[in-house]
Amino acid sequence: MEQPAARRSPWWYRQRGSVIGVIFGFGYAVGYWIPIGPAEPAAVVWGERLAGGPGIELLLWLAVASALVAWFWRGSGTALLQRDVVFAADVQSDRLIVAGVFRYVRNPLYLGNMFLALAAALLAAPLGFAIIVLGNVAFVVALAGEEAGVMAQRYGAVYAAFRAAVPAFVPRLTPAEVPGSVAVRPDWRAGLLGEAFCLALGVAIVPLALFGQAGLPAFYVIWIAALVSWSIAGVRAGRRRSASNVR
């Protein structure tokens, strides 16, 4: 049977990286540059109320753990989908993969985004924390819905079985079986390296958890170096895709 033709995704899906960047940018601006509410990180404000210095350390270690969980979920998904699919402008529907992490949760990368948002938001002011976390959750739910609509149109009953068996964001405890889907061997090296910016955020927060304010220089050095490296890798990947398309 002939499959429905692929359609162009809406602008907010195609520009999802920019939209997420705006959410983060606005969240950090509120409280730090826009004087609304406390101008200290949420981890500091809430940690002091919780238990003073130990409370701050606890929330910073929570941020580290959240970043590592984000790395696991996003890396596990990218290991199966590959970066060309993960960062493609439009929804990619050439395969329905129910293997590895996709047997537990339908949207592992977006689940990872939620944990990444939690980790990063603890460094924003309290109101910025709410903007970053709620904004990211709402947006990734919209992104997942867009992808679900495309996949449902193309794969019909098989995707319906996938949706019935595998939760969207809360992982099931046992792996699901969905007949008619594609089994794929993960490329763990590519997946974990491709999502290493999550790991880098967690590593960058460690000096803050260990040394407090004195760890800020190390945090900035690690995080800025990670962002630059990730950006360069993205540009190179884009050039490789363009060259392969030309050939």
C-alpha cells in the first residue's frame, strides 16, 4: 500500500531549537535582568529555606542528577534514531522504531528535555524556574503531539498499538512488544556523544555543589566550552548532510 506523502511540519516544530532557546533565555532574564522576585538561583533561595547551606547543596546535586538522567534518556533515544533524525527540521516518519528505550516510553528525548529543563532551571531565579520548566513541558508535549499525528497517519493500526502499549512520558516497568514495528541496533557511542551537552551541564554544576560561589568560574568554563563544542559539532554535521544531499 502506498504510504501518505510526507508533509512539511509547522514553523514552531521546524524551529523547535530556537523556541526552546527563547524559553530558557526568558526564564533566565526574569529575576536576573528583569527585576521580578528574588534575583538569586532557585537552588539557593529554596535551599536556604529548606535547610540552609546543606539545602542548597542538596538542590544542586539534584540538578546534577537531573542532567545525568536527561543524558540517559536523550542518549538512549538518539542511539536508535541517529542525529540526522533527531535534528531534522520536519517530522521523520520513514520508520516506526519500537526497540530499546522506545519499548518503555514513546518520547525518551522529550522526557530527557524535561529533566534537562529541571537541572538548568534550578540555576535560574524562582520565577524563571517556573517559566523554564513549565514552558519546556508544554512545548515538548506539543512537539510529541505533532509527531504522534504524523506517525498515526502513516502507520495506522501499528502506531495505535504502540500508543496503547507504551506511555508517552511516564516509562513503563516492562518492555512492550509491538508487532509490525522496526527493530534497530543502537549506536551507543553516537547517541551518548551526540547528547553529551546534558552530561556537560551536570559536570559543570558539580563545582557549584562542592564549592558554592567559589565554583562559579569552573562552572562557566566547563559549560561555555561544552556549548561551543556542541555548536561546532552541529555545524559540521549540517555540512556533512548538505554535502551528501548534493551528491
